[in-house]
Amino acid sequence: MVELVSNVANVDDGDVTVVLLRGVEAQEIKRIGEFCSRIDVKYLKKAIENRKYEGKSKQSLVLDDGVKKIILVGMPDEINKAEMLELGAVIASKLKKDFSATIFMPKNAADYAGDLALGMELALYSFDKYMTKKKDEDFNKLEKVCLIIEKGEVDMKKMAEAKALAIGVRYARDLGNEPANYLTPKVLADDIKRLEYLGLEVEIIPAKKLKEKGFNLLLEVGKASVNEPCVVVAKWMGDKKRKDFDLVLVGKGVTHDAGGTNIKTANNLLDMKMDMSGAGAVAAVLKVLALEKKKINVAAVLGLVENVLAGNAYKPDDVIVSGSGQTIEVINTDAEGRLVLADCLWYAGEKLQAKKIVDVATLTGVTAYVFDGEFAAVLGNDEKLNHDLIMAGKNSGEKLWELPMDETYRKMLKSNIADMKNLGGKMAGASTAAEFLNNFVKEGITWAHLDIAGCEVVHENKNLTPKGATGFGVRLLHEYIKKFI
Ligand code: BES
Ligand code: ZN
Ligand code: ZN
């Protein structure tokens, strides 16, 4: 993590100077000369002319004479959150090998200093703990950034929010990137338990207690693995005067999805260590709330389990009885996420008296195909909740698109032998999955389901997300909580 300081008068002259400018007109250069005394205006003018630098949106120019390093970066034409996040990423990409930098920012962007800082943090993330051959010089070096705003102060509250969010997203990415041979359900639960140092309350329900607590379906999914399942119930009680929850989050935490008896093919097995990304995002959001000491109460129910194949694995044609009493005909053991979530949703309603639930899961392949990671799907029983989540998606840059729930899809789950099947057939896979979940949401609860399949990972380096786990959902849910709760 980068240490961020702001408006420090005597900044060390030895570090890199980053200047954000609006074009290269004479007036703009004059402004920079007045604002940033460490820059020689004549030198700057000449360098800009020689290099034909135009100062266009996010265009950068690195001036490095071996003694002093100056980086010019064009301000975006429109100053908004998304652009400032991207700008942060551009700046970070130029500073990877430097230890410290001072960024001079024009006054009209002051409100977005936090977004710039967050953009830098997200771009600088890397997961290299298993890279034994990586040399010292290959690691990101940036440790300290000083942000100076022209005739203004940095809003330290916004900066603290950016920092907490960066920590949260990085935590979710770390969990997603961790291989499943290390990150078993127990290891993941223990890791979340460690967040108690921030004031979270974390209860781990171990495998031997799951039956009595009604997690029958989760036990079925997990019974073939030597890495036993467990459930994490975590609480952030920021408003101590109340005992009820403003929101209960539910997360799919399948630490590896091999498909079980319906075993996946080679290509489909790849990335299935990240089938716990819903649970990871939820745990990370709680971490952010705790870091910010937010005055709200949020609970999380995370079903942690491995879906693998062994002699005692659950099978297609099996009928299983859920803790809610409803019976399920297993059609496909690779449709395990909805079974895990079903128990968690039921628990949230029965035991936590949830009034509002949002679940997060890498649930269906079809969502990944349809949106290719650009959007996650939102489905649910309340128009306003869906709408609020979509708005939070727009604001945070983690976008959602609504898919329908309907009686027709519900009917596709009819079984000849049990109350329902765990698969609706070939068609409308995201909607039938949500209809399945709806059976386990207690009457009267406002509920939305986020199918984030495809959003949890990127295979190309992007500005804000290097290859690997994205931590999708953390910024979205945080924005939703901030604006709508
Ligand atoms: N974990 C997968 C869904 C998934 C697929 C997430 C691709 C991320 C990327 C889920 O458990 C699953 O296997 N779903 C199958 C069910 C089907 C085979 C019955 C699917 O949707 O393809
Ligand atoms: Zn599966
Ligand atoms: Zn899965």
C-alpha cells in the first residue's frame, strides 16, 4: 500500500514531480510555474515544444534528466469519478519503479483527490507471493505519495474512504488469487476471523455443527471433499444501540468448483479457485465498513465449501432435504452454488431476522457469456432495491444489468419427484437460478441476487485491474451502502 500524505509544505525535492495540466497554453504553463516552485518554466516550455507534447486528456510525458524526474499528465476533459480513477491508474503506471512522488493537482479536481488515490492503489496491486524468481527490481516500488492541491486542502475524509476501499478491494483480490490448495474453506474462514481485530464479530460454524443449524444442502455439496465445509457468520455492529441489521449480505464461497459428479472439462476447471469471489467480496466489504467505523449494522453469511468428486459425492437423481424442509431433486451437481446459497439465505431469514438481503455469487456460466465481465446480473423481488443497486453500479464503475424473474422460469424448476429441481434446463439459466434461490428467501424480505460470474477475473491487464482476481463487488456494495442505507 502507498502511504498518502497531503499538502505537506516541505516536500522532499528528491522525489518525482507529477504535474496535472490542462493543455499547454502559455497561461497554463504560467499557472504551473506559480503553483509548483520546483519547476523551471523555461525548461518546461522547451521540453513541451521539443517533444510535441499536447497535454491532452490523460496523455503523459516523462522528463527525466537523471537528476530530476518530472511527469506531465493531461487532466481529463470532463472531471468525474471514472475519469479520475483512470487518471490515477495512468499516473501509477509511470511511477511503479519510483519510491515517492509529489502530485500537483489543479483546484477544480480537488473533490476527486480520493478517486485519484484509489485509482493509483487499484492499478498498483500485484499478487506475487508465489513468484520465487522475481527480482527485486521487478516489484512495484512506490511507497509514498504527496498530493498537493492548488490553493486548497485535500479532503482527508475522502482520502480515508479511498484508503479503506483500496484495502478492501486488495483483500478481495488476494482471496480470489489464492490457489485452492492453500485457500480451503477452513483457511478462508480463519482468515476472515482475523478481521475481529477491527471490531467485527466473526463466528465460524464448523462442519460438525452444520446439520443442526440446517445447512443440509451445503453439507451435500461438500461431503466428497477432505477439506470440510463451514459457514462464516460475520457482523459489523457500527450502531451499537440497535440489535437489528440494516442489511444482510450472503456470499457464495466455493473455494474450488470441479463440478462434482458432473465433473467439469479441462478449460472449464480453470479459474474455479475463484468461485468463492462472492464470499470474498462480502468479507471485504465488512472489512471496509469496520475500517471506516460506519454507523450501521451489516451481517454476512458465507457458505464455504469445495465441490469435488469422490466415491461419496452427491449425484444427479439424488433427492436432498434442505433445512427449510423443502426437497430438491439434483439434476446437475455442478449447479452447486444455488444449493449453498439456499441454506445461507434461509439462515439469514430465520436466524438473523434479515429484512433486506443481497447475495453475491459467481453463479452461472451464462452470465459470464452474456456480459463478458462488463456487467454483473441483478435479479430480485424488489424493484427499488434492484434500481438502487444499478445506480450504485453506475457510480462505482462496477456495473449491473437487470435480468427478469418470472413465473415461466419458476415453472421450469418443477420436479416429478421433489419440490423442485436444482436446474431449469438449458434455457434462461440466470433467471431459473434466481427463481431457485427465491424459494429460500423468507416471505417479507426484500432481496436481490447479484450474479457476478465473469466479473471476478480478468485475463488481460486493465488500467485498474491487473490480470487475475478483480475484487468485483466491493466498490459496488460499498457505494450502495453509502448512498442508500
Ligand atoms: N461456478 C459456476 C459458474 C461459473 C461459470 C462462474 C463460469 C464463473 C465462470 C457454477 O457453479 C456452474 O458450474 N454453473 C454451471 C451449471 C450447469 C453446468 C448446470 C453453468 O452455469 O454452466
Ligand atoms: Zn458449478
Ligand atoms: Zn460454482
